[in-house]
Amino acid sequence: MSDQFNQAVFDAVAETFENMTFLEVAPGQKDQWDAQGAEVICVSLLINNPFPGEFKLRVPVPLAQQMAEILYAMPAEESSQTMLHDITAEVLNTVAGRVMTEVLPEDQTYQLGLPEIDPLENIVSDEISAEWFLQVDENLIALYYLGEIPA
Amino acid sequence: MKRIVIADDSETARMFIRRCLEIVGLQDTEFVEAENGKVALAHLKEADTDLLVTDLNMPVMDGEVLLKWVKANPRLTVIPVLIITSAANEAKIQELKRLGAYEVLNKPISPAKLVQALAPLRNN
């Protein structure tokens, strides 16, 4: 994986969480993710042009509830599942766009799909081109990229 | 500004944009929300609107098609169209401005970005 792509993903996640919810992002570890065991919300987003690719984001429910509490100024227990899905989808949508803007040449347009809720499934490991485990406040999130990695 | 239409398929994004607009001093504005471009276009035809804020990537009618509809309609063409999207780099921004977009901002937005973008409109 190129250093530029790796850095672009970290910067996009950090900027998105900090801007939307004031939550700080730090690098995390895969074994922490495996040990976390919380219920997660899964969303995916296709890259349609200029090359095929897909981002998949896994966010623990407690973190999505914390974001709902901040964004909607409401008690976490009052947030609906639809709201938690929408927040997670909007995070991924924003992250994917920031990454593509960063890694592609300025004169290269691109096209993203719409974020979709994924069924909770294990991603086949040999399909994963890159993965990131990031600490957001007290929770860990996982972000996977499937497909061609931009040079 | 008395009336602003916000088009985005994400309720979270619409709420976040509305909150940022309120923070920059538009708390007395009427905000009308739409989950896609087609609904936004209908809202624009209902009453005089001072600003359209739209995402690009939406189901049914996307933001680029909405922009073309607005700029092709003699009654709506004067409405400034501010595009707030996750999917715009310099090439896309120039393309959208050629189509008549007032300004294009990348998500995540912030009150500071909006203040700067809206300054010329508010000064007028």
C-alpha cells in the first residue's frame, strides 16, 4: 500500500470525526479490534470511477450512539437504529470522498456510489487490499478497502 | 436570508449543514429539507428561495442534475446554488462552476468554511 494512500485515509478519518463530532482519532491495533467484541454497524460504499473499489466501515454501536448524542444533542438511548445507520453512512461517505480527492490528480474526476448498510458478515480476508484500525475516543473502528489501490 | 433549501439524502448531513448555517448567523432563516434533487426542485418552486444547498450524490435526482434544472428555469436561475459534497476535486469543482454553481465545498464542512463561502452573498 502506498504511504500516500495510507496517510490520506488516516487524515480523512481524523478530519471527519473531529469536524463532525470533536472526537479525536489515533492509530489502533487489529488485536484490539478482535478483542473489542461490541455490536457493530457495517456500511459500505463503492468507488465506480476511475477504477472499481469499495470501502467498508465498521463502527461499534456505542460509538455511533456517542456521535448521535453529540450531533443531535439527545440522550444516546433515544437514538434510533435508522439514525445510527445514517450517521455511520455519512461518515463513510465523507471519508471516501476526502481520500479520493487527496490521492487522485486534480484534473481527474471520480464517481462514488451511495453508502449502503452491509449485512454483518466476515469479509473474506483475501479480498481486502488494505485495512485500518483506528481509535476514536474510547472505541475502535475498522475500515477496509477492497479493490485496486491508487498509485 | 429568509429561506434556504437543503438537499442531501443523509438526514445527518442535512442537520449538520443546518446547524452550521445557524451558527454563522442564520438562525431566523426558514430551512426546508429535501432527501433528493427532485424533492428539492419541488420545494424551490413553492416559494421564493435565497439559497439552495445541495449534495451531489443522491438517489432519484442527483445534485448535478438538480443544478442543471435550476439554471435552465428562468424563474429559479437566479438562486445561488452552493454544493456541499464529499465527491469534488478541482476538476469537478470547475465543471460544476461552469454549470452555474455559486460555490463548491467539500465535506466535512465547518461554520468557518460557510462564513467564507457565503460572505459575498450576505454582503449583497
